Amino acid sequence: MIIFTLPNLPKKEAMHISQPAPAGLPLYNNCYSGLDTAVMEILPVSIHTCDNNGKITFYNSAAVKLWGQAPGTEKWCGAFNTYTAEGEPLDKEAIFNRMQTDGTPIPPTEIIIERPDGSVSFIMALVSVIYDGQGGTVGTIHMLMDISEKRSDNAALQQMLQRKAEENLLALKKSEERYHQMIDEVQDYAILLLDRNGFVLNWNKGAQKIKGYTEAEIVGQSFKIFYLTEDVIKKLPERLIEEAALNGRAEHEGWRMRKDGTTFWGSVVITALHDSNNNTIGFSKVTRDLTERKIAEDLLRSSSRDIEFRNKQLEEYAYVASHDLQEPLRKIQVFSEMLMENLDDREELIRYVDKISASAGRMTNLIKDVLKYSQLNAGEELFEKINLNVVLQNVLEDFDLLIEQRKVKLTVDNLPVLRGVPIQMHQLFSNLLSNAIKFSSTAPQISITASNPTDEDIAEIPLLNKGLPYVKIVFKDNGQGFDQDYADQVFKMFKRLDNTPGTGIGLALCKKITEGHNGCITVKSNPGDGAEFNIFLPLL
Amino acid sequence: MLDISAKNLNPQPMNSRFCFLIDDDEDDREIFAMALKKAKAEFVCTMARNGKEAITKAHEGDFVPSYIFVDLNMPMVSGRDVVEAFKNIDRFKNVSIIVYTTSSLEKDITELKEMGVTHYLVKPTSFSALVGILSNLFAHKEMPFFLGEALPAKPN
């Protein structure tokens, strides 16, 4: 701002204005002869001066234009009303008095002026003090710039920006809502947000459906709560999120636990989320309940294992049958040939025919036995409550004659009642008794006893260690016995340890029957010491 | 049917040659003896009914058969055990051991071949076939190691 220094001139009294003075004429010509009023007059900016009391001493035509009037008795400014930029009435006295006392100029200030016709303008006001050269002030000089347009432009821009901001916010909200809805309503997948340490931040309907917790119950808890105790001990949850943090994602399939303690088979993908600096800030976890599929798969697998097993058995039967039928068949062929060469010898003839018959008979028995063995896969539906004493009595009746002939001394215990297939139990006892008698010595003694499995038995046989009650039935004889080394072999199909008559399938049948009843059979024997067959069967 | 115990053969006449058959099947022993008679009338046959008896006889006696025929599938002491035992008997060193069996398992054939048996003979279904093989054998005719039809392999 221009600072005016005045020459040493006597002050004149201020003239009171009763009427507006014509524009452009300095009111105090002789005071402001230094003023180049002509220049100020042509400036397109409103300029006016005031004395120390605020009375307007000079104004140019731009000022009149701005004010909408020539100044009257208004102090400091010729406008009808003046306000702050916020619209509060402007306390001009206070402002200018302060300025004069401490001499600091007023910084460019936005004000609002109101004209008589009610119109308003935004004004940038610049004011400075005029000094008299002796340290005293003469008055002030004011420049007022109309910034209404600029301001209104600004306002419009601001409004536009505001509107735009609001629009963006709305769009963002809508987008957020869409995503939220997209995730929330999904019922087939549990979609969760976890923080860096695995605490649940977010929940969706799918999560509630699959895992059982409501949002209120689970938000803030650690996701470890979904895992089985054994997995938590093994630190599986931690390992999975660390894998995700390291590799971006981690996949896993396994049993998980619901709120009510039941389990489901979950297929899980954990994805790491990053901030703009690539730090891991959390995880998204998507879980799918695949329990049904797993059960179906397991069923399929066990079915196919079953089928495989049966196929294998079928192949074995085919092999054994065809192989073991070869022998009697061969003999029939060979003896038939030999017979042809001995047609004249009647005794030889009869002998050969007998041998051929015998072979044929063996073939029949073999075929019957193989069939019996293959049919031993009884389903649960054939199981019923059986009194083993009754079964044993029936078997003893079958062997009545033989027992008498061989003068067998028989000792029989009381046997329990259990669940099984009656006809198979009969077969089991029958085979064992038959063996005992077949391999007996001259004074045969056979005992059939029942007891609890001993500690030794339980230690040797894992089957007995499952917490279920078993009975131990022992068929003991004092016959020729055999080497304990062959103990396993005796139960193999068609294995015979010597040449006594029989197809060798009896004990294999016994093994299959006991196993089909969830039990087992073992044997202890020594040559000359007889044999002790131990059958273990589950009690009711 | 000829069944001469080893003890009766001491001392051996030079032109009386004999076979030693070890087979647990009574019928097969009879068939063999008949076939032997047909193939080479002067050949006689010593028999053992099982492996244990065969080894005992071999150790107790000092006979040297011209041929030893061994069945494989015998209870307790198998044909394979017998072959192993006989291979350790000095005087049997140059005796031709022939497996005479129903089994045609690949592993049996290979194993016995490695143990040094001369032939592996599968019991034929024809009497005349057996006679023919024995004739050729005694006539020192060139014959393959494996004599007989092989059955299909056992499933795994």
C-alpha cells in the first residue's frame, strides 16, 4: 500500500457532509493535495479514504459503483451494511480502532457488503493507515475488490465437488453393500474375514449354516475354535495361516467342529490379504461342507475294496478248485488207461474201477467243500441267538457211532449263549470234533471247555483287546498232534499235514466261520501231545 | 507191485539197476511202478512214503540208485527238503534227481533247477505218456529240462 507523507500543513476542520459530494472531488483538497486523485479516479478498483474517526474523506467512482450509492454518514465504508464473510455484522469501529492503536495493518479480508437494493457482494478489503510524517495517523485508505464472481465460482465448484463427493460415497456404499450382500447371502460357503492372528472379523449366512455360530457369538473369537482338539494340539490352524501368509494361500481338507460339537468334513481355502506395502493384514477363509461327498467317497472306497477282496477270493477258489481237481482227474484218466491194458485180469479190473470211483468221489467232495467255503460270507441278517450247548449236543449225536466205535472219552463243559449263524456253528464244532477223533490215539480223550480269555491270550490277539467280552472254547485231544511250527498252515485251504482222508478244507472252514463271527481260532500242539484248538467268539 | 526196501539190495548186482521214488500218494506209487515195468522191465523201484522216511533210508543205507524221483508236495518234509538233503550225500553226487510232481509253479521249477535236479517232470494225465518219458530217460535220449504241460499261473 502506498504510504502518504504529508507536508507540514495546518489541519483543517472536517466538513460535515449533508449531501453527497460529487464523485471524484476530494473533500479536503488542501489536505490531500499530494494525492493524485486523477489516477485513483480512473482505477477500476474501489478506493476510498477515511479520517481517524472513520468519516469518508475521498472515494472514486468505482467505489460508488460498488456501494450502489454515494456515501452518506456511514463510517469507514459507504455500503449500506457490511458483514463478515460468514454473514455476521461487521464491527468496523472496533477493528479500525484497534488498527490505529497498535498500528498493524489489517490483512486482506473477505467481507460482504449489502447495497440498498438488497443485493450482496463478496469483497476482498485491503486497508492501510495514512501517516502524517510525524508519527501520527491521518486516516486510512481502503481498496475494495469485488470477488463475488470468483466466490460464486468457487461456491459452485465446491457445490459440484460436494455433490460429486456425495455421489462417490453413495456409489461406494452401494458397492460395499453389494459385496456385503454377495458374501452374506451365500449359504453354501462359509466366507470369513480373519485378522492377522486368526481372530474372526466377519461372518456370513453360510458360516452360520455350516459352523452353527451366530455372528454375535463368533466375531472376536479365534478361528481355532473350529478345529478338532487333536488338530489344535498339532497346531494345524497356525500352520495353515502361516502357509497362507507365506505362499498367498493355503488349502486343506479335513474334519472340523461345529458349535454343537458335531463334526463335518470341510474343504478350506485361506487367502492372505495385503495392504499397499504388501504386508499381510488379514485372511479370507472360505469353507465348504463336503461331509456328504466324503461319506459317499468312503462308502465307494470300502465298496470297491470289498469287491476287490471278493474278486481275489473268487480267483483263489478258481485256482484251488481247478488245481486240486487235477489230481483225482488225472488218476481217473491214468487208471482208465491202465484198466484197458488189464481187461483180462478181473481182480485188477475191479481194483482199478474202485480207484476210479474213489477219485470221482473225491472230486465231488472237493467241489462241495469249495462251494461251502465260498458261501461262508453270511450277512448280519442270518445272525440269531444261539445256545451253544444245543449245537454241541446235535454235533455229538452226528458222531455218536464213531465215538462209540473209537471208545472216545468225552468231557463237556457248559457253553454260553451268543449271536451267530446256527448252521455255521454246527459246522465249526463238527469239523473240530472230526479232527480230534481222526487224529486220536488208541485211548482217545477229547474235552470241550469254555472259559474267559487269559491275559496271555489278550496280549497275543489284538482282536480281544477292544473292550468287548469274548468266550474261549477249547477243543482238546490227546491224539498225534503236530509241530507247532505248522500251526498257521493247518488253517490254510486244502493244506493237509498227512494223508488221512479228507479234503483238507475242514480247518480252513473253521477259520472262516470264526472270523465271520468276529472271532478267531488258534491252535497249540506238539507231536505226540495232541492238539488244543482255541476258539474265541464274542459274547452277547 | 514191487516195493523193495533198501536193505535188501546189499550187495548190488551190477546189472540190477533201480530207481528210488519218494511220493506220499499210494496211487501214484503204484502208477509209477507199473510204468517203470513197462518202460524198462529190469528196473526195480525202491520207495519211500514221505520225505522223512526217504532221508532216513538214505542215511541208514549205502545204496546208490540210478535215478531218484521226488514228489514235491509232501507233508512235513517237502520234496525240496529231500533234494537239499540228498545233494549233501556224497554217494548221490552223480545220481540224476528228477522232480516228479503235480505242481507246475514257475517258482518251484526255477528253484529246483537251481538246486541241480536233472529234470522236472509233471505227472502226466496219460499212462502211456509216462511210459514214453521213462523209456527215453533210460535210453539216455536228449530231453528238455521241463517235461509236461504247465498250468496257468496262480493269481497274485
